[in-house]
Amino acid sequence: MRAINHSTHILSAKVIQQGVLLAVALSGCLTSSGLAENASSPTPYIARLGEAPDWTQLDPLQETISREEFVYLLRHCYAHAPEDYTDTILIQPDRALILKQSNFPDAGWYELRFKNSNHLSSTPAKFWRTPVEMPDLPVNSSKPLEGIRIAVDPGHIGGKWVTWDDRHFKVGRDTLSVNEGEMTLKVAKILERDLTLLGAEVMLTRTSTNPVTSERIETLQDEAVEYLKQRKIVPSSGLIASTAKKMFAISSEIRSRGDLVNDTLQPDLALCLHFNASPATSRRPSFRSPNHLHLLINGCYSKGEIAEDDTRFEMIMRILQRVYYEELDLSDEISRTMKKETRLPSFHYDGTNGMAVNDNDLVWARNLLANRVFFCPVVFFEPYCMNHREIHGRVQEGEYAGLREINGIYRKNIYQEYADGITAGLVNYYRKVR
Ligand SMILES: [Zn+2]
């Protein structure tokens, strides 16, 4: 399940899965009612609002990766388990065969030839630069981020759209609502100011509480019906409505930001800002424990995700661009300064939709839409649980200057603290590697 690390989305996934089971049970009826696609050329199986990939876009990347490195990255970070890709990716001695359309083997296999080990390693085509590809930093420079292009993506939308993505939390009548899309924007604006002072070129994917996408729920009704039919789910009015809502607030919004990042901003790295939340067990909002922190890199694709033609293509593209190394090194470094600033314990995945790639328990691999479709290293932040009592209290305090005592500790306002954790990590990282 893509989208964001939130209970509401996980709940929606379960609803969809139940729909699949129902559809399987009723498959005879589906066929006779004409809902099933023509078996000779089915509609490609793709992610929500995704497009069938053009496999020839991998042509310039032929013979740029060795068999050993390809298999290492696939197994170590990208596939949740080796059996998750064996239906769609065949590893041969000198090439990988990648099924072009998972529900239609007659469309054939894309042949990705491995680099001959006698050849020098080659740099794949990409718009982002690794630190060694950036100009050297003058000794004792006061601007350690000089010339680095950083996209900052404030997660969600907020404002009048706050109820559309279900990322808000309000307890009591006379309290401020905790709205993720507005909080991430506050952090993004602090980062824009502070990282710019350190020499970076900072670009925000949004600067207001308005959607980046021009689509709306009303304009996505047909796409919602098509998506459900493609997954052999009976398109009831309730499911069409909930699918179109997710298509607007998550899929279309994030894909629009992806287009902006890939086609216009073309940064060296992207920072995706979020606040986490603990799963709520009832409709009535209440405080939950514990409070925690983690960072995500892209990886841990499930069998169902790898079966999506566009998702499989994007995974292969990330492997060929060697995004993993930069993403992990950045996340590793920033996780340390984030931990120091936030004083939060780590969050642990149970291994189903997130997995460890090293011994840092603050960094996990997970396949989310933003960290898959932004074609550069992406560090995805999930600090602070919004429905934790202390975080709710800190949001009520607002963006105060200086320090205030919170539970016996003098602390910065939560937005500055979040931003400072990132800034310090970036400075440490680039001082080391440039
Ligand atoms: Zn979020």
C-alpha cells in the first residue's frame, strides 16, 4: 500500500483488500456482467493514477550496472523478499529480464544487459549530483551547503483542504487543531530561511495551503471507476467516492509535486516533511502513546507493488540511478541530529511494510509514492506523533521565540526544533563528504 505512514491509509488498504476478496468470490458474475477486461489485451496493472511505463527509457542505462550490484540492491533494499520479484524479474548471467506488462506476458520482457566487469564503472544519466560531483568547498567556508539544490516538500495540504487527507487532530473545544499540512509548511519555511543562509538553493514544492494539483474529486470520478475495475473490485458508489478522494489528496497531489521536482526543480536531494500519528482506535479523538521518530528511504516493495508495471519501472530506475547510497548516508547522518534535537525514541516496523537496511534503528526502507516518484535522493521524515499529549501541547504553544519549559526541559518551539535537527545533519554530512 502506498501513500503515507498513517493509520487511515492502512485502514483504507484493508477495505480495498476486502474488495479484492469479494471480487474474487464473484469473479464468475464479473465476467458475465462484462466488467472483466478483454483477456487478450488487458488494461495494464498500474498504481493509482500511474501511467504504463515506456521501457525504452531504460535504453540509455544499458550496461551501466553489474549483475552483482543489481542483485544486491534489489535484494538488500528494494524487494521486500526475493520471492516478491521472481514472477516479473528474471536474473540471468548477463542480463535481467523484466516483464513489461505483468498481466499480459505476451507483451514480452525488457532485456537489461549488465555491465561487463571489465568495463569501468559509468555514471548513469540523472539530474541530481552526488557530493563528489559538486564543486569542492573552500576550506573554512561559512556556507557548507553552498550550491546544493534542495527541494523541501511540506507533506499534505492543510488550510480548507485539511479534512480531505484526514491528517488533523483536535481534542477539546478551545484548542488549536493539530493540522499536519500546516505544520509541515511552517517547518519548510524555517528550513528555506536557514538552509539558504548556509548557501543552499532551497525550493519548496508548495508555499501555501492550496493543492499543487489542478485535479479535484469531481474530475477524478472516471479514473476512480477505472482503477477499481482494473483491480476487479465492484465499483460501488462508496468505494468510488473514497478512491477519488485518495486520488485527489494523495495520488494526484504527490504526482503533481513529483512532476515539479523532476521536470522543473531538479534538486540534488528532496526532504519530505511529515508528522507521524499513532493509530486511533475510536472515532472520538484521544491522546495516544508512545511518541517516536523515524526516517525513511525508498525500498521494501511488496509483491503486489512490484506487479504494478509503473512501480516496477520506477524501482528499476532508482536501482540504476544508485539513489540508495546517497539516500541512506544522508538519512543516517540526519537521523542522529534529529534524535538529539527531538529527544524521541525510535519507531520500529514489524517487517510488513517497512524494513531495516542497516543497524540504525531510526532509518527504515519503505515504498511511498513521494519517495518513489521524486527521481533524486529523498529523505522522508516521520518525527513526533501528533496525537501524543506532549506534541498536542507543543502545537498549542505555537512558534514562540527562544526556549520554554516543556515537561521540565527547556525547548525550542517544535517547528524550529524539527528544522534544526535537519539543518545540523545536512551540515555534518556535507562537511564530511564535500
Ligand atoms: Zn504525513
